[in-house]
Amino acid sequence: MSETEVNPTISKSTGLPRKRFYRARAHSNPLSDSHFPVSISPSHVDYSLHYPQLFLSSGQADSSKRIQFADVGCGFGGLLISLSTLFPETLMIGMELRDKVTEYVKERISSLRVANPGQYQNVSVVRTNSMKYIPNYFGKGQLSKMFFLFPDPHFKEKNHRRRVISPFLLDEYAYVLEVGGIIYTITDVEELGDWMKSCLENHPMFEALTEKELEADPVVKLLCSATEEGQKVARNGGQTFQAVFRRIVPSNQTS
Amino acid sequence: MDSEPKKDIEVAPALIAVHPYQCSVAVAVGHHLRVFDLLAGSAVSLTDDSAAVPFHTDNIRAIRFGAKGKLFVSAGDDKTVKVWSTESWSCITSVSSEKRVSAVAISDDGTYVCFADKFGLVWVVDLDPPLRDKKPSPLLSHYCSIITSLEFSPDGRFILSADRDFKIRVTCFPEKPLNGAHQIQSFCLGHTEFVSCLAFVQALECPQGLLLSGSGDSTVRLWNVDSGALLDTCEVAIKAGLVESDGKAEEHDHAVTDLCTVLDGLLVAVAIQSLQGIILLSCNVSAKTLSVAKVVLMAGEAFVPTCLGSSPSTGKLWMVTGVSNLPGCNYPALARVRVISGIDVEQEPVVVGDDNIPGGEKLLETLQGNASVDDNTFLAAAEAVKTAMDHLLIKKQYPSANRESRKKCRNDRKLKG
């Protein structure tokens, strides 16, 4: 976009997209049939589209590099942006179901890339339903970190199966996470916090991180501070409930 | 708002299952379950102490014999799974499901029966001890997708589940399945439409077998289940000359509806929508390739098979066409059974005439019912099955204008005015 052109959706002072042009409903039904393109398999994900500077054109360059962090339900992308500079060598992707919000994050990343040459090249976003299509984007053991920050609480018992952390979906997350990979969850809803924690505790392929490990992990601090939702909770003086677990080899299995 | 196209009446295809040693043949059409004993040469009367006839009260969607032939399972839209002993043909266990059942599988040793419901959950039932009423335990789940097919791998290590979201999931079947199957071995991804059927081919050089899958994208694909790697793709509709390779005449017109390995897995029979006959594929296990061996057409009769069955090593393929109910037709539960024999690598397969069919006229009477209707009814039946399948498994596409108007009619927006 040329600089003379005036684009009202981009803030003049910061060059970042303005959120008020990307308002979206807070909830989206993950059960509905999707009408957006879905990658056929992990090998069909076009890395040159997501990380143009690192993958000049498909099939070329550093083709061995794979996405390692996934922020599921990335919202407006606050965490991704913080992680991008903290782990400049790691490819990461946000997954978001709401179309407009995804557009916002896309804009946000591309303006940051323009404003800070050489930076934010390792971060991208995709519009998808991660509850249905996680295996279409990542292969077995590909990810080292997964984030589920302030997910939709779905209070009604009838809607519990729409929760993004659930016993059966954890099987899929365990599949895409490498052994030792870490799953981060946080919420400001106590009921959901208990739910996510008990789902993870009862799953044979996850174990909780110790207090010491949580202290040492720089990412844990970002869970609250980096995300838009987290900042909102902090502003209102609310409480947060986090559960951070590691992917392990189940005890009855040797391989 | 545009009125939605009138919903067709839900119909279920006729199904067929053949005993692994060809002791008996079962046909399910609508809620009718018909079994013929080939050894005794007579119809089997099923017994269920706790239920009256009919044993199923709605369309049967899945039937299957256990690998050793001692068990038989039937399940469907009445949310009941019935396990039958093939010796006495009495119902030994009846399981209630919360949702309609779309697929069933029996573990090799006959200890576990797995079934998939329409919400994508797979349940497992322990048959030991064989109690009358069993509570199923959840095994695994596809997130809100209809599971079309369930299959155990020949070595029993994996349970495979295929769904309408183009996906095949390979899950390690655990030692204690009642606690759930959490370890996913792989996903077989590559189909571009719903996956409709699964089958394994085995050979000496590959005892764990290779997986075959048929799909709404008119292809049969060959997979390595350990890694989920796609080994070969056979565009059966094009290879069989049904469509030009460039022309996309009618999308979804040639969905693969069923797969059946014959002759110990050397050949695979494929049923395709709109094809009056079957395609025989040969699978080269060492080269890991698929190729069309023969196309067997049904001469002199309009017959589009809705389901295939065979018992290994007999070289006979059993086919059925039919539908649970057909609008405008007085005969519900239509079915027509045919057999292709002499399926061999060298021989020319022959469509067996009605007088030479194993079990003879008695078998046909048992399995087909008594109504005699002409060919066109069966063509209409196959067409109804195809429409029902499309409705069930293909995502509805709305043009963007249409989608906007649907959004406007949303209840939450209406309230706001």
C-alpha cells in the first residue's frame, strides 16, 4: 500500500490496524460446518505464504523448518507478538476461528513487519477451526508449545463439548506435541480453570509442571501480561487460573 | 430468504455381510435383518429374548461378522447395537447408544465391539462376561464429524476411523480400551471429500497390511497406517472410463461407496455411485501401487451395488443393491442380491445367474424378500441412496448472497430489530 493512500483502518500514528474496524462477536460456534479453505495435510501448508521472508517460494530455502508454537484461539494476537521477539528463531502460528479477528492479526503482523524490518518474520496467523483441523496443519510431534489462553468458557453443560480443552481433544493435542512439549492454559473463569486442570490431570499423556519449572519458564509470565484478555482481567483486578502441563510418554507404553 | 431445497426422505442403503468361512450371508435393508445359512441351505430365524420382531426399529446402518465368524453385529438409527451369536443366531448383548450408530467393528479376538455414533464418538463394549445389557465406554472422538467407517488393523494394534471431514485416524488400540484410546499413531490425510470406506490388503511380505480407503472424491487411496503416508492414489472413476480426465461432469457423481478385498487381498472390489457393476483393483504390495485390473459390468440388468461382501479365499464377491424405502414405491425394504464368481488374477470373473447362486432360489427369497419389481425401481433406489449419502456427507455450499440473507434471519439478530 502506498503511503499517500489513506486507509482509515490503519492508525496514522502507530501504523497498526485499528481494532474498532475489526469488531467481532465474542463467540463462534465451533460445531458448525466450516466454509473456509482447510489445508489437506501438514505438507500442504504453504510456508512461503505465512513466512515470505524465510521461505522465498514454496519448496525452496530452509524447507526443514517447521512451525513449533501454536496459539489456539489467538484472538487479537497479543501473545504471538510478544513471543515473536522472545523466540526469534522459532516459527509460530495463531489459529483463530473468527474471520475479522484473523484479518486484524494479519494486518497487525504485516504492519509490524514493515515498521521493524527483519523482525516478526516468524509469526503468522490462519483462520481455521482448530478443534476440527489441528491434524491438517501439524504432523506428529511437530509442536513444542501450544497455547490456550482465555478460551470460551461455555458454561452450560450441554455446551461443554464445545470447550477447546476436553478429554478427547487432548488426544489430538498430545499427537501434535513432541514429548516434553508444553501446553499452556489460562482463564479468568474459575469453573473453566478447574475443568481444564482436571482434564489435563486425568490424561495419561500429560503431567503438571512443578512450581520451580513454572518459575523458570519465561513464557508463563506472558500468559497474563501479553494477551488482550489478560490485560483486561488485570485492569479489572480479576483472578486468573492457569494450568501448564508437559506432554509425556504414557507409563504403560514403551514407544 | 430463499426456501431450502425440499429435504428428501431419509433412506438407508441395503447392506450385505458374508461370514468369513462363507457359512452364512446377511442382508440388512431398512429395519429388516435377513440371514441365510449356506451350510444348511435354509433361512435363519433370529431370536432375541428381550425384543419383539423387528429387532431393530429403524434403519440398520452397519452389519458385520467378527473375524473368526462367531459373532455378528447389527446397529443403526434406532440407537441400538445388537451382538448375535452365529451358532444359535440369538442376540447375546444389546447395547443402547445415545445417538444413532453409523459404523461398527469387532476386535479380532471377539472381546470388544466398537461402534461410532453420529456425533463422532467411538464407543467400546467389553463382551467378557457376555451380559445382556452393557454400558458402552467412550473410546475416542472425532470432533463432531460423522464417522463413516471403523476398522481394526489385521494385527489388531490399531483401530481406524474414517469421517466426512476427509480424515482417517489411526489410533493404538490399548490393552484396556475401557479407559479410552489416547495414543494416536497417525492421520491419513489426502482425500478431498468424505471418506466412505476402509479395507486392508495383506500379503506375505507385508503382514501388517496396507490400508485402502474410498472416498467421495472418486479415488481409492493406499496408505501406510504406521506413518499415515499416502502411497498411491487411484482415480477409479477416470480409470474405469466413467469420466474424462479433464471433464468434471458432475461433482460427487462417482463417489466410492464400498470397498471389499477378495481372494486374500490380492484384488479389491470397488463399488461406485452410478456404475452398474464393480471395478477390480489389484494392489501390488511390494511396489505399493494400485491399478485397475478389470471392470466387471452387469449385463442385462440395471444393478448399482450399494454394498459389497466377500469371504476371504472363495473368490466370490457378494453384492447387494436396495434401499430402506423408496418414495412412490409400494414395496419397502427392496433388495437385490448378486454374486460374481471366479475372481482370480488369471480367470475372467463371471456374474452368476440366479439359478446358480449359492443357496439357490431359497437364498434369494430369504434375502431379497418376495416383491418382484423391475430394474428401474432398483435404479431409482440406487439414486435415492446416492442423494441420501450426498445429503449426509457433503457439506452444503451456499452462495455468498444466500449466506448473507441466512445471517439476517438469525434469531439473535431478529431480536435486536
